[in-house]
Amino acid sequence: MHTSPPPSAHVGSPPPDGLPRTLGELRAAGHRWRSVKDELRENLLERLRSGRDRFPGMVGFDATVLPQVERALLARQDVVLLGERGQGKSRLIRAVGALLDEWTPVVEGCPISDHPYAPHCPRCRRLDAAGETPPVGWLHRSQRYREKTATPDTGVADLIGDIDPARLAEGRSLDDPEVVHYGLVPRANRGVLALNELPDLAARVQVALLGVLEERELQVRGHVLRLPVDVTVLASANPEDYTDRGRIITPLKDRFGAEVRTHYPEALEDEVALVRQEAADPGGALVPAHVVEVVARFTRMVRASPAVEARSGVSARFAIAAVRTAAASAERRAALTGEKCPTARVCDLQAAVPVLRGKVEFAPGEEGQETEVLGHLLRRATAEVFRGRLPETALEPLTAMFAAGGEAVSGAAVPSAELLGSLGPLPDPASLAALADAGREPLAGEEAPAEGADRAEGLAAAAADLALEGLYLTRRLSKETADPARERSAYRT
């Protein structure tokens, strides 16, 4: 994940006042030219020495992926990241772009952002030969990051360039190097170029990148432009492309200085932290800690299931969609019933199962069983969280109520007051809520609801829902859903 630029320094904003505007002023200011690789290297070293976060927002990579990426950048290498979908490859690449200097000088008007000290494009060389000194412009680092998601129809002209017919119509000769319209690679000069899904590029297009990564030479329709393209190339790909769309050709793969394998979170704590961070904008709903943990465990179980195609992976977007759907279900319930504090419950995750089917590639032979497989794994995840968060002593008042012939009601359409009211005079529901919500941190973008009775009631109802479902899944209660359309279930012994 990359850090967003400050409001005063984003794409299209003017550079700060006081920056040099001529070559003489730039030299007088003591500006030192550095290659992009040196710039990334030195800025990374500065962050390492100062203890600042080098790659903000990356979760679960501290001991594995990030040290490899840091070594590659310090070695001035281009990098290819290999990993299944949803492992944060693109976000990590964008975080590398955030290591660039905030502002850098360029030859104003240069199509490939030449440095004023070392102009190389034909236009800049022509002006230099004529004794003209163009003014100095400034680029923010966000403008020096270029990203391209490769597709099979991406051509050499898109990446490298082509002859511009409009310039030929002006009367210029084909021999004039200024008739070339530059593609993405030369326009990424003096910056970071990200190529996502690299195997999707046709082999002939990958061949065109060989000179860029090795000799830094561009060839466009017979024009050999010896431009020392100053760019750091970061690419992403699946380690084994299960869609069989293509492969990275061996010579191109060999030209990347480093190959780094990414992975899904290895620890449950990292999975939970990732869900909290990425499930941004959950609307106006409160999402308790136990709901986030159920989603994290559910996601890990789906990845490990033999019913799921292992080569395709299960993206972090799977968990994000689950949390957002549960939050939306809580908001819907609040709108229908008049609840003041929408609070997601375990029962709200049932609505996410149909949504999540399209985010998982199932193994052959599982056709028609997708909903059943996901539903079973969700119940297993819920049972694990129930056993881990609610000890028997906390459940004794509830089990005593059922032993005496009591009955409770819950479901996605049941408001908190009705759910808690069906439990009778249950002593201290706040203690049950505290256990279920222990360790809670707000989701990214979540607005903290006001403290008060409404919030306490919502959390108590969510904890009671976890207890009821957990007792049912451990076969200590029965559950009857007489009318599924009404989203109400009765629990009894």
C-alpha cells in the first residue's frame, strides 16, 4: 500500500514556490543528479536508519517479503513479484514508488522528463545544439509512477512507441527521430514502471522489453533511439498461471535482477489485521471483533479446502467482501427496524455466502456444491471463534435459561432489543459482549459510534448471537428457521 500524497502535493498541483526554474539556479542550489535506482536506494537507506516505516500498510511481510524487496532495491535491481491473486503485489509496488523524492527537476516540455543536467531525447538535444536552454519544471513523485495492467492485446507501440502520423503530416521525414510518439516505457523515464500480470503480454511484446531491462535501448520502426532510459521496472505475475494465458519468456525473466515470492498472511493475527485494514468504508455499521475473526478464519479455511482450486488462490478481496456484506446487512436491519446503532452479527455473514461464490475457483467435481462448501466452512469458522472467545462460565446463565425451557430468537431481521428480550432476564449481557469484542480495533474508515446505551445494546446482541449460534453448532441447542424469507430463527433445547 502506498502513502497518499498530501493535499498540496498531488497530480496536477503546482510545485512549491521557491524551487529553481533555470539550469543556472538549479546548479547554484547545489542540486545533485541521481539515477532512479540510486534515489530509491538512498531514500530506503534513510528510512532504515531512521526507523521509519518503509512500506506503510503492508501486513504479514515484515520477516519474509519486505527484506527481499529491500535487498533488491539496495542492489539497484529490477524486481518481479510472483504470487497468487490478492496477496498485495500491486500495493507493494506502489509503496516502492512512494520512496521517490517528493519533487524532482525535469526539462520543461520534455516528453520523457529528461533531467536538466542530462538531456537525451531528440527534442532536448536539438534545443541544446541550437543554444536554447529550456526552463526547469518539477514533477511530484506521484507523477513519476506509471502502472500498466498487461492484456493480450497490448502491443509494442503501447509500451515502446510508434511513428506519429500527425508529425509526418507536418512534413517531417521518417528519418527524423522526432516523429516518434513515445510509449509507456520511455514516458516512465526517471520514475518507477509497474507492469501487472506480466505473462499476459504476448511473447513478441516481451521481447521488446529485453533491451529496456538490459541495454536501456529503444527501437521504434527502425529508429534506434539510444536513450538511457532511467527507470526501475517492477512487475507482478502468478507463479503458475492457472488460466494458461501465457508465461514470462525465459530471457525476460533472466533480466530481472530479483524474483520475490509473495504469500497470504501466515498467522491468524496478520489475517485479522489485514481484514481490519482493508475492509475500509463499512458504512455506518459497527463490526465487532469476533465477526472480523470469523471472517479471517473463514478465509483461511477456504484457502486450505480441497474443494477449492489451490492454484487460483483466495484473494484478500474475499474477506473484504464478507465484512462489507455483513456491515450492509446490519445497516439494512437498522433501517427496517429503527435501530440506532447498526451492529454486524455472525448471522449477517450468511448473506455473504452467495456473494462470495464468484470469488473462489472450485476444484473439478464441485460444480453445484459451491454454496454448501462455503456454508460449511463458515459454520466451522464460527464454531472455532465461539470456543475461543466464550468460556463455559460466561455461558452458564444462558444454558441455564434454556435448561429451564427457555427459547431465544435471532436472525438478520431481528433487532437487538428483540433478540436480548427473548433471552429473558439474562444477567450482565455487557460482560458477554466484552468477551466477544475483546481486542477490537476499528476498521479502516470506520466511524466510531457514540458511546451509550445503543452501542452497548448492539454489541450485547452481537455477542448473544455468537453464543446462540455457537451452542447450536456444538449441538447443545436446536435451531429452527420456519420462514427463511423473514430471516428469523428460533433456538431451543
